[in-house]
Amino acid sequence: SITAKKDSPEYSYQMCYYFLNKTSRSFARVIQELHPELCHPVCIFYLTLRGLDTIEDDMTLDNKVKLPLLRGFDKIMYKKGWTFKESGPNEKDRILLVDYDVVITEFLKLKPKYQVVIANIAKRMGNGMADFCEGKKVKTVADYDLYCHYVAGLVGIGLTGLFSESGLESASLTESEYLQNRMGLFLQKVNIIKDYLEDWKDGRSFWPEEIWGKYVWENAGLGSLSKPENINDALACLNELCVNVLKLAPDCLEYMAKLKEPSVLHFCAIPQVMAIASIALFFNNNVVFTKGGLKIRRGLAVKLIYEATTFDGVKEVFKKYALDIARQNSLRVGKNPKDESFMPISEACS
Ligand code: PS7
Ligand code: MN
Ligand code: MN
Ligand code: MN
Ligand code: MN
Ligand code: MN
């Protein structure tokens, strides 16, 4: 709870952690368990990107308002006292923007080396999001990779910058943006697969047409996959997306193998083990199309968080779910003639 008076220097600090806990279930705890040198910069990085994402997600905002906000966010985030009260009433994190000035106050107190990393990512992400709001669509697999780069790969690149600026991780970790990007892509693609129904109902879709187009009748559209009579096509499409995301797993392991600081490893590894366990849950699962909202169970999540403490544990988890998916795959051989992902799944798992 907020104990500081509104005009005290503690107020904005307390408000930021209040917002962190309010806007994220998954990241709030691990961010607060990070090494003290990194905890606050990562918290402010999170809130900055949560602010951007709240603007991007808001389908009630006119592009005349939305685009300048997205494209100018790297400047806005330096404007003392800036707030935004015009978010749609259903935007779940609108309160963050209503009181965004507290994030700016704390951002301006960070060491300049951290500010530079965060502002650089906000600039690249905001402009990328704006390109897609302006009409760019996720058509090809390359578009899919580009969109995921903007909204998640860049988070991996920015976090890596913060880790290495802190001196807790080696500067050589920043050498290959390739692996940093792939860490974010792995999480975002799992999120996009999971949110098929939710995004469709919101009038958005991120599944690449280059893939789903193979499984729907001409002009039928992505929505036809949720019709019961099309379930075999839908599952075949889903499984091809699972192949696409599973191919990222070896690069994620390679990235995590380089980490030295235990709290940084734990922070990076928790979302990754949740992601691989989620793929095992979504794979060939019709609930993605019928009910949506698939989530791994609470007890399993607790176990995974514990197993993500060490890199050996992370490797065990990846191995376990690779075997699990391979087993599910072998059990369904020949059952869905629409599905041509048997071999690719089997290869990705091995
Ligand atoms: C700075 C921790 C660790 C090298 C707000 C962590 C939304 C999947 O929209 O909340 O609610 O469905 O479920 C996080 C790489 C980014 C990528 C991206 C910033 C891993 C704005 C996470 C989080 C890089 C765009 C949250 C990418 O999912 O989404 C910090 C290394 C924000 C990471 C969004 C998604 C993140 C996401 P939603 P979720
Ligand atoms: Mn979420
Ligand atoms: Mn978004
Ligand atoms: Mn979002
Ligand atoms: Mn989503
Ligand atoms: Mn969502």
C-alpha cells in the first residue's frame, strides 16, 4: 500500500511498485526478486512497455491520436508530469497511463546508461507497433517474425542491454541480437497461439495467413477455424504454428546457458519454462478454438518456477516437454489426414 505523501519523493517509487503488481501477475514477483542493481531499472522498463502496449491494444483510440503517441513515446517518456486519461474504459491497464507521471519521475532518476537502453527500445517498439496499426498486416511468416520482434524480441534485446550495463552479466551477451530476439519471440508466439479466440473477438489477429491460408477454404477467413466442422483443419494449422515456435527452443537454451547471475537466470527462465509447458498443453488441443483461455495449472506453475532456479533444471524441463510433445505426436499418427506436421514436430522435438 502507498504510505508516502503525494508530494514526497517516495510517492512515485511506491506507486511504480503498486502499478507493477497491478498490471502483471507473471512478471511482478520475479522482477522484485532481481539483484537490487537491476530490480528498479527492469521495473521501470516493464512499466514503460506496459504503457506503450496499453496504447497499442486500445481499439477505441483513433489512429490520429494513437500513432503520434506510439511514434513519439521515446520523447514523451522524458516529459515531467505527462499523463494520458483518454484510454478506453475497458483497457485493463488504463490506470497506469492516468498516473503515468510517476513512471516518468522514476525513469528520470535512473542512471543515464539505463535510460538510454530503455528509450532506445521504446523508440523502436513504438514505431514498429505504429507500422502495424497503420495497416501493415501479419500475412507472411516474415511479417509474423517482424511483429513479434517489435513487441517481444526488442524486450529481450533491451533486457540484455540492462543486464550487461549493470556489470552482472558479461558485455559479450549483447553481441548477438539474434539470440536475444529469439528469447522474446518464443514467449510472444506462445501468447499469440493461446490468444487466438480472444484476439479474434477483439477484431485482431496475429496468426500469419501464409500458414492458416493452407487450412481454410478460399475467402473463408481465419475465423472459420473456430467452427466445429473445421476442427481437423484448425488442429493441423495449430500444430504447424507449434512447429514454428518449437524451432526457437534451442536458441533460448543457448542464450540462457550464457547467464551467470542467479537472479537474472531465474528471471529469464521462468517465462521460458512456462512457455514450453504451454506448448505441450496447446499442441493438438481443440480448446484453443472452442473455449480459449488455456493456462497451465497453478500447481504446475509453482513447480516450474522452482525448477527454473538452475540451468540444469531448465534443461530438464525443456527435455521433459519435448518428450511429452513427441509422445502426443506419435499417438496421433494417421488420425488427421489434414495434418502434415508429424515429421516436423518429431524433428523439432529431437
Ligand atoms: C520488461 C520484463 C529475458 C532476454 C509489457 C520478457 C505485450 C510476451 O499483452 O503480459 O497482456 O497478452 O501476457 C517485460 C527475453 C511488453 C518478452 C509483450 C515487458 C524475454 C510490451 C515478453 C513486457 C523478453 C509488449 C508480456 C514479451 O506478455 O501480454 C519486461 C529475455 C511488456 C520478454 C508485450 C509481451 C510480454 C511479452 P498481453 P503478456
Ligand atoms: Mn497478459
Ligand atoms: Mn499489444
Ligand atoms: Mn497486450
Ligand atoms: Mn496476447
Ligand atoms: Mn492479452
